[in-house]
Amino acid sequence: MKKVILSVTNDLVTDSRVHKVALTLLKMNFKVVLVGRKLPGSSKLGHRPYKTKRLKLFFKKGPLFYAEYNIRLFWFLRLRKGDVFLANDLDTLPANFLISKLKGKPLVYDSHELFTEVPELLNRPGKKAFWRAIERLILPKISKAYTVSESIARLYQKKYGTPFRVVRNLPHREELLMVPPEKSLTADERKLILYQGALNIGRGLEYAIKAMQHLKGARLLIVGDGDITLPLKKLVADLKLADRVSFMGKIPLQELKYLTAQAHLGLSIEEDLGLNYRYALPNKLFDYIQQQVPVLVSNLPEMRAIVEAYQIGMILEKHDPEVLAKQLQEALFNRDLREQWIENLPLAARDLCWEHEEKILEDIFRDLR
């Protein structure tokens, strides 16, 4: 039985994509080891049917972190038997590429995003140039690669000549959840607007918070953590919106679905800050759909195509708090619109699930068994 070693730079707790990939590889009779890192505040990992390893690092962020992680990952992989190496995103690729060449073993690359176009690098030309150099050096030499959207796949193939398959980050198919009373959040009868995911720049969260000034009968729940958590909390305090905006922190995947199922509207309102966001297909969009929650999404091509194809929500007109508030009002309280969306969501949930998407992943790994 061949062993696949997957590597990521996060702490494994909330990364649903690599967990699903690991489960699919187990079904294909691979041994699976998932490698990440241990942070001071990392939660304990629940039981998983595959092996995990979290590396403890001295540096927590910045260039020294990436250098330390890849050096530590290189030696971890060097000292262990592995038949296939799966690098998740550009920040794990250097170590995996070197090991695959050193051991003469296959390398598979999973690009979760257009890494060199993330908003965090937009105004950092030196760092952006470094990661682009890594891309130019390695991507043309990779034969098996996949990513999260058609737009990103086309861009990579055009730029580097590397064929990329598309494996969207879709959730497992689930029956509509019955939420137990102890997990219910609807005691005050206000409509629940949900954002779940990373709290980073460009996610539209500042506009959503400001829009709550103009919206009654609703509550905004923000689930997750990230670089701008503290500024967002300060904004809520400054605007005196603590009764309308709640920060829920990080919630384990198995618990999060109970919260998602209670939302009346899910937000995915990323700004057009570079190609990475423009071509994104965020995980949260499909999580909302799987729990049959109508959505409000940015007018960006990949998200717009999903929402228009299934008629399951609304496209954002522009990132202006007052305009956004009017759209939220319409999406939450227009009965005719909501009836149409809710009627269409079951079909979208049946189509947009991991059980269909994993067939592409199986095809990628079939000849590596």
C-alpha cells in the first residue's frame, strides 16, 4: 500500500479541503499522513482516520517562518518513507519539490488559490517577486496539478504551460440538518446573516459591519479569525453595533454546520483586490449551499456563475454600506425571492458536493497507486 504525505502551513484544525482530500485518498487505499504546524493557541485535533503531524516552529509568521517551515518539512519528509508527495499551496512547494527530486517520487500540487495575487502581497513588491520566482522555477516542472476554479486553472496553464485540473472545494453531501435546541441561536427572532471564513483584508467585512447601521431586524454573525479581527472588533465598538454584530471566533467544522444551518443569508462579498479574489470560489459559498442557505455574493465571475446558474441568491451591486443594507433587506425579507431561492437550493446542494467532485481527484491519483 503506497503512502501519500500531504503538507500544509496551517494547524489542520479548520482546513476542510485537505481533510476531504485525505479521506478520498484513504478510499483509494493509500496510506495518508497529513503534516501541518502547531500554534500556541491550536485546538486539539479530534480523531481522524489517517496520521497527522504538527510541527512546532520558533517563528510564527513572515519570511523566517516560511524558511523555517520548509527546512523542517524537508527533513521531516527526508527521514520518512513516502511514495507520493502532495504540496498544498505555494508555501509548501519548495520542500516537496526538492524531496520529490531527491527521492525520485511523484509530486502533486494542489493550489488552493492564486497565491502570488493574494491581497496581502499587493503592496509588497519584494515578497511578491520572491513567490513569483518560486512559481516560475517550479511550476513548469510539475506534471500533476489541480486548483479550485476554472479561471485559475486557465491562468496557470497559459502562464507556465502546466496542465491544471479543477477540483472545487465542495462539502460532503448532507441531509438538511435538524438543529437541536441547545445549539439554537434564534431566540430573539431576528434574521441571521452569516459570514464564515478567514477575517482578512478584502473580504468585505468592514462594509457588512457598516451596513448593519442601516438594517433592522437582523443580526450579523462573524465566524473565524484572521489578520483584521481586532480592527473589525474596534469598528463594531466605535459604531456601537455590539447588539447587531457578534464575533463567534473559530468553530470546529463539525460544530460550524449547526450554526450555518440556522442562517437566513450567507455572505461571500470579497472585494476585487487582484486576480486571486476575482477568480475565487470560496469554501463558504458551498457550505452555505449545502445547508440550503440563500447567499449574497460579489459580482465576480466564478461566484456569479454559480449563483446565476442555480438562482439561489443575489449578486452584490457594489461595496457601499447603504447599498449593501438595501440588498440585505431585500434578500432577508422579500418573500417571493426567498421562496424561489429556497426551492432551488436542494438541487444545488445535490449537485455541488464532494461526492461528485472527488471523482476528478481519483482520476488524478489513479495511476499513482
